[in-house]
Amino acid sequence: MKTYTLLAPAKINLFLEILGLRSDGFHELVMALHSIGLADRLTLRANGTENLRLFCSSAELAENEENLAYRAARLMREQFPQAFARYGGVDIELEKNIPIAAGLAGGSTDAAAVLVGLNLLWELGLTAPELQSLGAQLGSDIPFCVAGGAALATGRGEQIDPLPTLDNLWLVLAKYQSLTVSTPWAYQTYRQQFEENYLPSGAAQRGRTQEIHSGPLLQGLFQRSPVQVGQALYNDLEKAVLPAYPQVAQLREVMAATGGLGTMMSGSGPTVFTLCETESQVQEIKTLIRRQIPDPDLGLWTAPLISHGIRVLA
Ligand code: C5P
């Protein structure tokens, strides 16, 4: 039987605004997401047993139900027992390149790749919307990761509307390797401080969503203006994460002063990115950051913005 190798890109948030609380306990969000060229690689093959097995290149990652990639495989087995009975168990090899618990949807994109890969391996013929709706059962970012590119994500983040992608732009990404931020903690901390400002669900939230639709970030994307997008980057979760992690706040300040188009924390952090116009500019900015923060714990990456999600390599 065939082996499939898939590329699973990370994402950044160009925009993340928290509107209020939902009846399911999640937050109602408006986000603008963009795929980036920093990617994990997954290989799926039938293993001739009755087991789903996950093998990770990183010792930091669990190879069991704790791992979203494993949970995605288990969900597919539950949903398609006949295909599982016919094709048998699967080995999933995960080469981890995206930093973990970093606000870059690394776990979500791996899960999205497993959904896409098993759809092929088991010849299920599911459409992208069908895979996205399965993904939404496991995590809010997974539907975006399936399709990738650029999208406005609403609801709890699982409702996706495509946006124009920003081609030919680059990022410097920075994260203290030893630092991870828990997403539930970030939302909970935000809620403790700002719940009184939450909009009631209904007309008020719809009105705010409309304002964001016609606001500067989306205008910048539709006009393909990197300068405007750089100036309109926004993330509510910075208000919860930066005060609790002064090291990240200081990193953000250093990066913002390097002359890129804009700097922002991605998702629930702690990765901070700077948007740049050219590949040579990202290299200069990376060197500048390294000079100002020589701490060996600071990881730096460069990546282009890209226009696709999960891609089948072979
Ligand atoms: O959906 P996902 O599993 O990625 O969410 C992780 C956690 O982040 C949730 O358990 C919840 O605490 C928080 N969250 C939220 N509202 C959202 C998305 C996530 O409160 N829209």
C-alpha cells in the first residue's frame, strides 16, 4: 500500500480580537490567520497491525492520546471503522520543526495532516469541508490548517472564510525555547481581567465583526498593502501574556524597534514575529535581534508567508 508524506505548515495570527463568551464556554473570536513556510513533515503508512502508532522526532512530544495528531487518527478510526478494518493500523512518523506550545498551531497542523493523509490512505474521498468539520471536533485551529493560505476565522475560530494571501513577504519569528504558554491559561487570564468589557452575544458582536470586516487590517489585505497590514497587526491575548512574561514583552520591544513592517505576538504566544518586505531584510533583522539578545535560549527562525495549508509531497 502507498506511503504518504505531507507537509504541515504553521500559522501566525495577523489579528485576534476576543468579542465575548459563548454558551459552550469558548470565546467568540475574530482572527485573521496566515500560513507560513515553517512546517512539520508527517509520513503515514499501513503497518500491518491493528494499532495506530505515532513516532515523534522530538522527545518533548507525547506519542499517545495527549498528542493531537494521535487523536486525529483515533477520530478517523472511530468515524470510518470499515476503512480501518479493511486497511488496518497505521504508523505516523512526525518530524517536528514547529516550536511546541508557541502560538503557531503546531499541534493543530499535525492533526490536519493526519486527517488529510488518512483520507488518502484509506481512499475515503472526503472533501476539504468534510475534513474541516472533523477537525473542528478536535481543536479550533484545525479547520484553518487543512486549507491554509489566509483566512478570516470566526466563531471559536473554526469558521473559515478565505482572504487574499500576502505573497512575497517574510517573517522573523522569535521564541525563548524553554518558555511555553498554555492556551487555556491565556484565555482564562484574559477573561479574569477583561470579562466586564465582553460584548453580549447577538447584535453587538455582529456589529463589531462588521467593523473589523471594513477595518484597516482587512483593507490592507484586500489592497495588498504590506505596510498597512504591518500597522494593523493586533492581538488581544498580548494583554494577558505580556504582563505575565516580561521576557517576552522585552523581546517584542526589541523586535518592534528593528525597522520591520510590524511586530506582534502570535496566538496565545509566546512566539513574537516581525513582518518584513524582503528575504534580505529578515536576515538583517535576525542578526540585529541576536546581537541585542545574545541569550542562547532565544530561538530565531525566518519563514515566508505562504498560500497553502497541508500539502502532499509524495
Ligand atoms: O480549540 P482549542 O483546543 O485549540 O482551544 C484550546 C483552549 O483555548 C480551550 O480549551 C479554551 O480554553 C481556549 N479557547 C477559548 N476560545 C476559543 C478558542 C480556544 O477560550 N475560541
